[in-house]
Amino acid sequence: MEHSLMGPSSLERRMLCPGSYHQEVQLPPDQEASFPELAAQNTELHEMIGQVILSNMTTEDALEAAGDHSGAVLSCLRYAQVMIERNPHALVNVEHRVDCGGMHHSVQRGTADLVLVEAFHRAIVVDWKLGYRQPAPAESNLQLAAYAVAVSDEFETPEVAIAVVMGRMGRVSQALLGPDQLDDARERINGIAERASNPMAPLRPSADACRYCKAKATCPALAEVTFQALESGADVEGWTPVQLAQLLGVAYMAAEWAGAVKSEAYKRLSMGGQVPGYQLVEGNRRKSWKDDVTVEQLEELAEELKKDKDAILSPRKLASPAAVGKAWGRAKKTQAALEELIDTRRDRARLETTTREE
Ligand code: SF4
């Protein structure tokens, strides 16, 4: 997936914090994305979904490879299948490069996950969201709006249906953009790009804007709110609900900033640089079998060395209720019998913002 600095996927950040474009542009080209492991996993899952749609991979293989994320991948695949079946004459484009040339000159191209096209008539643009956070709904999703405008320009379709598929939540948000809505979207995007291109554009830190910003470690505005938070004292019980809510917002931003500072220190030390007073120490050593080692191979070795074969396999463990329920099927009698044996407890409630996935 392509994430250019003024591409469709960064428009929401440019809207929330217009100065973010110039902050990110100044960074070295090899600056890591925020949450690089999550970004890599996200890319891998997107590629898998694309490969199944293109019939280069079976659904079973994809689900097995997706492991813990198989439910999210399956939701996306089911949606793709339904849409392709409902639009048998549409051209199917996977990971389609959209050219945003018909928008403000600074808006760069992006990659739409799935685009179904009946040229001169209608297009459908679908975006897979595989994170744990709630994305913006389709009707206000700037990324999808930019894809829709670009696809409408490319295939001359007067209307474009857009869909945000939230794989982990099993939900879909959809909207239909006709000629008027496409014009409005183009105008809105152009305005955002114009404001963000201005070198004097203001920095507006917020949890939503800063979360995925690459400039977190170097941003003066984010550092300032963090220091303000540190100066606010620790008389937590005396704070009013409004003060607490405001400081909580700052606390989330401060955590983002702190994470970015730690990542930068880690990166410099791992490249041989200096951070006075800090060093990298070796992580714990973990051993695992090489990928091609089989049980039979180990059993043969045990025989040859006259060692205990039983030590090769871990003792049998109870599978989780969810795994047993899945394996035994959804029949009412089975589920009722299992329910009798299951103790259900809820984890402690989580404190979350209403921030959204990019
Ligand atoms: S870290 Fe936040 S305030 Fe700073 S540029 Fe990025 S989005 Fe804007």
C-alpha cells in the first residue's frame, strides 16, 4: 500500500493538523512509519486478500497464513465475493493505483484496495480496514472520497459507491456519491490540500491527528502540549470532569510523543549512534525449532540417542472454549452443552478515545 505525504490516506491528518504536511516533508526519506510492525502486518493482510480475489491463493491458505487475524480477513473476503457476484459485468481491479491528477496539484496518488468498474456508468471503491480502531464512516471518509473522485475521473463514472469494510468488527459502512457529492468532495479535498501546502499552516495537535504522524518525535507543538501536561500538577482529585477530559486528551498525545522519542533513540543506537546515558542491551535468547524440523525427525533422533521420545511433544492441553466451539459447530444442542461448562468473565473495562484508524 502506498502512503504518500499528500495521498488520500493522509488527507484526514492534513485536515486536522494542516501544518503536519510540512513537518513530515522535512523528515529523512527513510523515516519509519508510526507503529512499523502494525503497518507491515496490515500490508501483508491486504496483499493476502488481494491474492485470493485474484485467485492466486486459496481462501483456506490465506486464512491459515492470517492466523489470529483470519476472522478479519474472512470478513473482507466475504464482502468482496458478494460485491463481485452482484456486479458480474464489472471489471475487477485489486490494489488499484488511483491518479489524483484531477485534484489540487499537491494531492498525490494512492492505492485503492478493490475497485469494481462498469465504465461510463458506475464504480464501487472498497477499502479494507484491519485495525482495531473505528475508522471514519464512508460518508465522511476523506480517503475514500479522494479514491471516488479519482476513479470517477479515470473511468468517467457519474456515480461511485464507496465502502469501508471493518474486518475485525464484521461491519461495513457504505455511501453513494453522485455527481454533486463528487464535486463537493473534490472541492473539500482541494481546500485541505491548499491549506496544508502553505508553509505557515498551523500545527494542531490532537490524539486523532498525531497518532499516525511520522513527525511525532520532532514536532514542537506536540512537545509543547506534553510539557504543559507535565506542568499541570498531580492534584488529580481536584480536577473537574472537564479538566480531566482535557488532560486525558493531552495524556494520550504525550504518550504518542514519548513513544516516538523512544523509537528514535532505539533507531539511533541500533545504527551505532550515541544517546548519552542509554545503551541497547541484548534481548532474551529464545530458541525455536527450525521451520523444516518434523516430529518424525526428532523421534528418529531420540531413538538414535536413546533418549525419551515423550519429551518431544508437550503434554496435551485443553483448547479454549472458543476453539472447541468453533471445531464442534454451532448446533444449539452442542452450544447449550458447552455453555454449561464455560465460565464467562469480562476483562476490566478499557479506557479508550473515540479516535479512528487511518
Ligand atoms: S505530531 Fe501532531 S501536531 Fe505535530 S505535525 Fe504531526 S499531527 Fe501535527
